[in-house]
Amino acid sequence: MKYTYDFDSVIDRRGTGAIKCDCLNEFFGNNDLLPLWIADMDFACCHHITDAIVKRMESHPIYGYTAPFDGFWQSIIDWQRERNGFEIARDEICFIPGIVTGFGLALNFFTRPGDKVVIQEPVYHPFRRLIEGNGRVVVNNALLEVNDFYEMDFVNLEQIFTNDKPRMMVLCNPHNPIGIAWEPAVLRRLAALARKHNVIVFSDEIHGDLVLPGYPHHTFATVSDDAAAVALTFGAPSKTFNIAGIKSSWCVVKNPELREPFFNWLDANELDSPNFVSMIATEAAYRHGGEWLDQCLDYIEGNIDYVKDFCDTHIPGIKVVKPHASFLVWLDCRGLGICHESTIDLFVKKAGLALNDGSMFGEAGKCHLRLNVASPRSVIEEAMCRLKDAVETLK
């Protein structure tokens, strides 16, 4: 693909308050690391988004209370229809101030202290933190490793639904950190079980627009009537367009028995009101960002292929689990033959790399790391060379 957008320029983010760079010492004990961890991109934001925000700021100097405008809602509705085949009526969608915040809101509205909530580890770590932090009980339906990839364990899941009687389940679709774009047959099977056992499914689809070429995204709520009846669908332009610092997310609930009381509660507590910058950014992204995203995904896939080929050739002890979606890559380091603590030490202290420790995603994440490849190719090349040199010291 010929790129008309620049993904190769290295942008210095230090000193801007970026968690990825300016909090390295807090999380890793060393500021002098190559940051390839927290899930935002090191690419410049699509200029259509920047232009729209700047135009509004320059054209009108008052930044007061702003009502949600029709173009904001319609941009989300149109994008989901055109990119993902997800038909949304206006009354089925509301604003949410962030996906993790949205999960906390849904958790507190639909469950009570002591209720059980299912997650599928290794999975995005804030899910466990929010469940336990709000006095609910985590039940882990661990993913199965099959043929160097991962699958849902439906035998265990049905046992959990039958015996533990959870009120809610978290579906990561696509899955983070592994990058699974779940197939419709899998989602339909999950939906049938959830409806049978009266389990609400919180479907985190923040990576849904980041499916790589050849892997379509299937919105959970669209796969069957069962899915539509149990699904709370949460999405956002934040990961897609690298605007995570602008809080803008959305929630779609098809089932009116779930939607009406939840949306009324959000409205009563003024939790569903977007600020004007988030609306401007969201509309610009969904209206004009498609070409930028397509090129970005092609570039990201090139980075993933580079990492996989490099490890296959030079570091065979590290197995790259190639994702279907997102810029996050799951690295299986068990082949290095060292313990988890030594694996982390190898990456941080010897290679000078900051990646996410796999154990934060659950017990199955030990001797794994999550690598963010949404950086210029030169940065990824440097990271791989550092890692190769560090692994050489093990010999």
C-alpha cells in the first residue's frame, strides 16, 4: 500500500504528560526505556480530527455547555453500519466517558456486592480490578491454548453458568491481549448459553475497528437474537484513531428491558453527557478518518509481520502469537527456559524495553509479555535488536 500519511516519523512524547513515556520510572523503575507498553499509538493523530478541533477553537472563543448535536450521533451510527454492519437506532445509543468507566457503571447498575462476574483470562487487567474493587466476585473461564492459539472453554463456561450463577460476563471482542477476532459461531454459542442462564454480557468492542486485513469484526449483538437480548455493547474511537486522551465512548443496548432503566439511570446522574471537544473529535474521526485507519492498519500489520519474522529467525525461544486485531502482540517467552521474574528482568534491565508484564492479565500470562507495535518501524527494529542482544546473554 502506498501511504499518504506519515507513520515513520518518530515523535518525542516525553514531557507531554504521556503515561507511556513520563510514567516509566513509576511503573518500571527506569525512565530510560523504549516504551512499547500502554495501548496508545505513537503515530500523529489523523489531521482531520486535529483540523476540526482547531477550527472550532479558533472560530468561537466560548467553550460553554454544549448540547449533543445530531452529527455526532449520526457519525457513530453511519460508521458502525458501513464498517461493521451494525445497525443502531438513535434511542439505542448513549455516550459513555470511557470504556473502563462504562464497565464500572454497568457493573454497579446491573450487579450487587457479592454477585459473580465471569472473565476470560488472560484478559485486560482492569476488568478483574473493577470487579473485585466493587465487592463483586471474579470467576475465571480461562481460555484454552489450542494449536498455538486460544479458544473459549465452553465446557467450563457452562459449568460456571450452571453452578456459580453469575450475573454478568465480560466479553473482550476482539480479545485483549491476544487479539482474537471471535467468529460468529463462537459468539452465537456464547449468546445462547448466556440467555439460557440469564447472564448479561458486557461486550468490550474498543478494538473492533482495528481488525487486520482478512479478519472481519463481528459485533456480538448482531450474531443472533439471543445476543441482542443479553448484550451491552461498548465501543469508542479512542484506540482506533489514537485519541484516548479525549474521553469519548459509546454504549449500545438493543434490549429495551436492559436499555431503558440503564440509560435513565445514566441520564439522572448526568453520566451520559459528552463534552464538545469529544463530540467534534468523534464526528471528524468517523466522517473523515477511514482512509487514515486503513493505511494505519496496513502499517501495523507490517510491524507485526516484522516482529514475527525476526523472532522466528533470531529469537526462536520467543513465540509471537499473531493477532487478528489490534496493535498489541502477545509474546510467549516460555521457550527461553527461564522463570517469569527472569523474563521480565531480561526485557527491562537487559534489553531496556518497557512492555506489559503478562502476569497482569492473569496467571496464564506468566512468561508472556504484551508488545505494542504501533510505533514507527525504526523503533520496532531497534526494539527487536535490543531484545536479540539481551537473549544472547542467556547463552
